[in-house]
Amino acid sequence: SQQGEEDPQALSIQEGENATMNCSYKTSINNLQWYRQNSGRGLVHLILIRSNEREKHSGRLRVTLDTSKKSSSLLITASRAADTASYFCAPISNFGNEKLTFGTGTRLTIIP
Amino acid sequence: DGGITQSPKYLFRKEGQNVTLSCEQNLNHDAMYWYRQDPGQGLRLIYYSQIVNDFQKGDIAEGYSVSREKKESFPLTVTSAQKNPTAFYLCASSIGADEQFFGPGTRLTVL
């Protein structure tokens, strides 16, 4: 399994602004997943993007994938206080390995 | 109402004791996982199971043991051999390599 690396480690923005966080990985992937974790809770799956997709939307979330650069980005538009959480990416490799490996995440704080 | 549950929410252990964390799912998922999370850190995989009666070590299996006798259940035992067990433990399940569904977690503290 390979680990995604999220950047930045922490991000603070005003409510209503857009938040962008990035994920880099090292080897070819089958898909890449983004998760959110509120403090003291389990992770919640946000979106999955497959290697043959370049962009995917879900509500206020937009995920892009650039396989040539081995990177993905998560954009949250019109941020809300409830978006305050840690966000993790998890790349799934092509080698039939189903394990997810998580980095340290991006800690997003929305300032009311 | 499908989902994945963990119990207890909080658990306290004396040094030298073994404790078992429960994880149950009614999602009919074949695969189940145990992760450990330390403060301000990401998740590290302890054990995973892709089918009943079979499981594999993850990245930090030392000091832990699991069983998978039923599809719905994947209990984790933290043994006395685990020298620094204080952490937040998360269980998850999935179908194949798609999204994982996580439980609410168990916070284990060693007294």
C-alpha cells in the first residue's frame, strides 16, 4: 500500500471562502479517496475518483486528479463552520492491494 | 439501519492487562480493518481481514491480536506486549477497494 501526503498540514480560512488542499502519492493508482474526520470521531468517506477520471463533483466538493503529476486536490467551496475537520487522502494502488494508508491529513479550521 | 459499531467508546486498562475492543458491522462487507490513531497523526493499519477465518498483519501488528470467526465481527485484543497502547482505535469495513465505512472509535487509556 502507498501513503498519500496531504498539504498543507493546517489551513485556516474565513467562513464563505474556498478551501483547497492537495495530496501527492508515489506509484500508479487504481483510485484515490478523500475522507473527513471530525475531532474524536471516525472517518467519513467524501469522494472517490478513479484513475481514468480527471475531475469529480459532489455538492460543494470538487476533486481533481492529475496522474501525470501523481497528485490530487480537494476544493471545498463556500466553506461553513461545520467543514472544520481533518481531511485525509488515500491512494489505492494497482497491485490488487485493498489496504488504505493514511497520511497525517490537512487540519482545516473555518473561522466564523 | 446499516452501519458499523464499536464498543466501548472509552476503555481504561491497567498495565499488564489484555483488553478486547469490539467491532460489529451489518453492511455485509467481506473486508474489515483496525487502525490506530495517535494525537495529531494519521491512521496506521494494525490488522485487516478480507474474508472470514483469515486475517493479515498491517504495519503495526506487534502487541495486538484479532479473530474473524463471523463476517459481522472483528474484535481486536490489545495485549500486555503492546508497550504504548494509549490511542484512538478505529474499525472499518469495505467491499473490495472502494470506500471504507468507519465506526465511531474506541479511546483506550492505560492507567
